[in-house]
Amino acid sequence: MRILIVEDHPDILANLYGFFEPKGHLLDSARNGYGGLALASEHDYDVIILDVMLPGLNGLELCQKLRTELGKTTPVLMLTARDSLPDKVAGFDSGADDYLVKPFSLVELEVRLKALVRRAASAHAVHPTMRLGELSYDPETQEAWRAGIPVQLTKTGYTLLRCLLASAPRIVTRETLEQAVWGEDRPDSDALRTHIHALRQAIDKPFAAPMLHTVAGVGYKLVQPDPGGIAQRDASR
């Protein structure tokens, strides 16, 4: 793997180099957010290890810039000493793909990085455009539309949309969606609910009839709106 490490703590940085370089991984590093942003804009990496607390430009801001300004889809794993639910939600909302709390196991970190790289490779495989009525998604370009209007989502949002479209109109369980997003390292928090809420806001809020429905105690499903009338909005929205 070619890994970019953005970390200002010298001991952690040294430990990461000492663990990954002997295994044949290629590493670049920056000690602050602006340095990390510059390296990410100049080079392509398989995965990025990103500390949240960075001088100048913090990890959340850096991740947002990677996604919105540079258009980078490189998997990002955030390292932080903060383990509260709001901190984790903020990390995922900024565009991160995984979250590891300090202190951490280097073996676990490597396993998580490899899983992120595998999922990214699968997501970039060439697939035909997926459609359900007026809703469509192109997995190759990660672009979505409803009724011809572009739908803007986070990387996690696109993953959820792809899973739901692949099974529509059947129900997709919460466990299946969590597996698709986080693999075996599912968060303890109810992060899925947060991402589903954001997906609803994007694909349903601007329109009269909802397509994303909650099946209480089971999961979620995408359905076509009733052409004869406006479907009742999901009470959990």
C-alpha cells in the first residue's frame, strides 16, 4: 500500500514508520494539515491515516477539503483520542471512512487499512448505471440523480445508495448496510442512522414523495413513489 500519514506526534509517527516500512508499504508523511493537503493534492495514495488534532488545519477540515475541493475519494482513517459519539459522527460527516481511537493496536490498524483499500477497489470497479424509477446512480463516477436533478452525497451515502438500489424494492437489513460501509469493524454507535438521515435529506426532501422507507426493527428499502398519488412520508424522517 502507498500510505499518507498526517500526524504531528513524533513518537506515533516513528511507530507507524517502524511497523509499516519493513512490511514493504510506501509511506509519505506530513506534520500538519496544510502539509498533508499539499501531498494529497500532488500524489495518489491507496489510503490516508489522518490525525484529528493537527496544527493549522485540523483533521476534520482537511478531510472535508480532500472531498469537496480536491474531489479525492481516497479512503481516510482518522486517529484521535476523542471517543464520544458526537466526535465520531463529526469524523464520518467530514468524509472519513473509518475511525480508530488512541491508543491503538498497529496490527488492528493494518487490518483496517487493508479492508478500506479492498472496499475502495471494489467500489471503483466498472458497473452499469443503477436505476429505480426516477432515481439513478453511476457507481463508476459516483454520481446520482433523481428526476434529472443531481444528488450530492458523502462517500458513505453513495455506498448506502448502491446497496439499497441493488436490492430495491426488497428490504436491506441494518446489518447488511453496516457490513457494506464498515466491514467487520462496525461502530458501537448508531452511526448508520445518521448516514441514513443524510441520504433521506438528499434524495427525498426536495421531492413530493419519498423513496427511502424505514422498516421498523429490520432495515430500510427503496421503492418507487405511487404514480397515482403522493406516498405518505415516513414517520421516522
